[in-house]
Amino acid sequence: MNAFSEMEGSMANSTTKSATALMSREIRDAVDNARYARPSSDKLVATSTRDSGQHAALSPSLLYEGPEPAELRSTAPPTFVDLHLGSVMLHVNTNQAEFDLNPILNTPLERLTDIAYRQGVAAELEQQTVSAAVREFAELMRHSRKSEERSLKAYFGYEKKFWFLDAARQYCAAVDRVTEAFDGVDLRSTGLLRMQEYVIEYAHGPQYTALKGEVFGLIDTLANVRYCVWVDGGEVTVYPFGDEQDYSEAIHNTFAKFRKNTVRDYRVNYRNADNMNHVESWIVDLVARRYPDTFSRLDAFTQRSSFRDSGLVKFDNEVAFYLGYFSYIARFREAGLPFCYPDVTSEKGDIAGTDVFDIALAEKLVQYHSSVILNDFRLDGPERIIVVSGPNQGGKTTFARMFGQLHYLAALGLPVPARAAKLYLFDEIFTHFEKSEDLTTLRGKLEDDLFRMHLILEQATSRSVIIMNEIFSSTSLKDAMKLGTRLIEKLSALDAYCVCVTFIDELSTINDKTVSMVSMIDPKNPAVRTFRVERQIADGLAYAHAIAEKYEITYDWLMRRVPS
């Protein structure tokens, strides 16, 4: 038969041959029982995303304690650019590349109960036993999806079906593994307790039991499929295996007497191709005709639209949110940087952070093994506005970004870059960072600053968090002082939490809602920034005194030069 004439070499008369020629090792081993031998008269000759909706309404969520939001944000908040959160979320997403986590990452929570719910789930997922089981479940589910993708991409009919069966086997392994783990662990978080109950009920339910029985029953049946292949020139014949003699041992014993010393091994190792070729496909088609009952069961199984439970698919999707973030912050923890689950409140009052840092900047510093500066902040009682001043390049903007990052990550229910923190549940974060002039708007820089601040004040509420960086730097000191004072007064009346980076020290003393924080320098060398931002009066004298000391023009130095 000319269609087979391109086969290279010849097949030994007594060789084992797989009915599938590929698939995972488990299925390959299960059906790898065929032999080649001379044919008898009884022969056949060859001449030429699926997820079920079961329990969808009942499946628990790992992300929401109460009703799930009707819609998630498809695009990132505009503040991501100023807060450098875009790069953070990109890395979290990259760690779980199979899932689109952006809608979850783009949508901060609005209820304290949901934040506490996520924090409980996240904290428990960080425990070694729970983490190992969930990660193994996620990995097996990934293998199941990969096998199904191979099924969709495969060219030959039974190749598609074998990959689909392998996907189901991997899925069953994932369900069994997570069920076994949940059976033997004492969970405490509400989210994982709900999922534990759901998984165990599903795994012992009739639907999954029937699926598992069908999958492994079919694999066992395929394991008993034994056939013979006879190759004679261009003709390939498939016929039932009839306990023909295996000549391998006889040949080995015959030639063993000629072997005296260790000799070079001239045997060639053949690599199994990842895909089934046309020869293997036709052989399997002939085997299917020999065993119609077995392969009709395989045909029927692969006709189903799906085999996965939607609740477990949802579990797999949602747990990726936590695992992706944990993978991202692992590099910082290895560098000794602290993370904590903050106390989040919706009541106005004290908020604070201890040993906090800018996570986006830390990513670059850790990469180059540089030290990361930790800072503290607090707002007590009626205080609402942190006014940050000090020399340029001293860490003021980094501090402002950090304040926004902390609040946003806390609103996602995730650990934040701090040793301890108490933060506010906002309705929106607004940022006003310095930007270059845009010729298309026909507005000057000062006019653009005022226009953007006007939009923020129109939209912001008392529950907003507002971060302003280097406002009114394009105008004179007198005008900037007047505009800045009006702005601080409006923000004070709004009663929103705010960080304002400015070169005008006087803005920190406008009323009792403002607090002064100053970026520090090395007293011995004013050219050296410590990047520490500390709570102290902004009188501008510390920096001026350091400069005067450097150039020896302080009062003490001058008195030394003046004759008594």
C-alpha cells in the first residue's frame, strides 16, 4: 500500500506498540499492550473550552463574602499611572498568565466584610499545608486545560479524543487531590470553609462519582486492548492478539553467548513525537474497528460538551488571584521586607503605617540588591492632610505614591508593604501629579493644574483619598501660596484624607487638619538624602542650616572669624 511506503526502516516481528502513540504517560502505559506478529486469516488491511454549568448558582466565592458585584472594571483606574500600580498588577497577572486577573485587580472592594473575608482566605492560603494542596490542585487543573487545548489543536480524530480523555483524567486527579487535602486540614477562614464543604460534597456526589468511574473505567478498558500489526512492504495489517510468541527473549539469549566484554552500544534511541502521525492514526483507526464496543465508549465520552464543574473552575480562577500576588511579593519577603494584613476602617479617625515602602520602587531596588528605605506615618483624631516638604530628590513623591499604594492594595484585601498599618476604606483615589504641558489642550501649565484640581474637587467626597504632588510649581511663590492655601482649605472642608507634596512649608500650618512631614538629609552632608520622611515642623531651617554648616557660614563659624 503506497500510503505507507514512506515509513522508515522495518518493524521487528515481536515488538510492543501503543494504541494511542502519544498522550500522558498514564494513558500511554495503560494502552501500551499491543504486539507485532504474522497475521492470521482474520485481518483488516489499511490501504491508504468546555465547562459545565452544574451548581453554578450554589458555588461559593473566594473573593466576596456577600453578593458579587454586577460588573468589574475592564480598564485600570487612571491613578495606576501616577501610583506606579500598573507595573505591580502586570507582574501579578504575569505570574498567572492563563487567567485575566485585571478585572479583579482593577476593582477595589467597597465593603469591609469583603476585605476581612479576603484577608482570611489569603492568610490561610499562606499556610504551608493549605498552600501546597491548592497549588497542586491549580497545577493539575492547568495540565487538564493543556490537554484539552491539545485535543482542540490535534489533527486526527482519535488523537483529539485521547487528549480529551487525558484532560478528564487530570481533572479527576485535581478533584481527588484537593478533596484529600481538605479532608485532612482544619480550616478557619469563612471562604475556604465554604469551599471545603462544596468540594467534599461534590467529590462524593453522584455526578462526579459517575464521571470518575467512566473516565478510569474507559482507561482500564483501553489498557486491555491488545492487537498485532504486521508490516509487509507497503501493506500494514492489524489483527487481534492471539498469544503469539514474543521472540525478544529468545533473540537476546541466542546472541548473549557472543558477548564477552563490555562493548559499545550501537542502539539508537527514538524520540516519541508530541503529535500523532498519519501512520499511527490509521493504525488506531483499524484498532478501533477491531474493538468497536471499546472505542464507541470513547466516542460517546468525547461527545459531551464538558466534564468540569463550574464551581471548581471558579475556585481555580479565583485562587489564581491570591497565588499570583503571593508569587509577586515573595521576592520582597526574601529580601527581608515586611508585609502585613492591615486593619481597614470606614470610620474617620486614626490611621497609621509602620515601616512602609513604595512597592514599585522596591521592585527595582531589590533587583539590584539595593537597600529599601522604610518610613512611618500617622494621622491622629481630626488630622486629615499630610503636607510633605523638603529638598528635591529626597523621597517626597515616593512617600506620596506609597500612601496611595497602601490604600489601594488594602482595598483588594491583600497584604500591604508595611510592618503594621491601619488604613481607610475609600470610595475613590484621586491623584494630581505634575505633568508636562499638552499643546492639544491650549492650556498653560498653571491653568492645567487648576483645571485638573477642579475636576478632582468636583468628584471627590469625604470618603475619597487624594494625593497631590508638586502643585502650582509653575507659578510664583506668592501665587502658589495663595492658591495652595485655598486648596488646603477646600480639602479640609471636604474632610478627605490627603497627601500634599509641596515646596511651600506654610501650607502645613493652615489648620488643625494638616500635619507636616519633611524629607530628611544627612546633617553632615546636605547633598546626601536619607530618603526618610519624618513628622516634624517644616520651617525650612534644617536644610538651610545643613547648607550653612557645609560652607561654614553658620553663626558659630562666623563668630569664630569675627575678632572679639
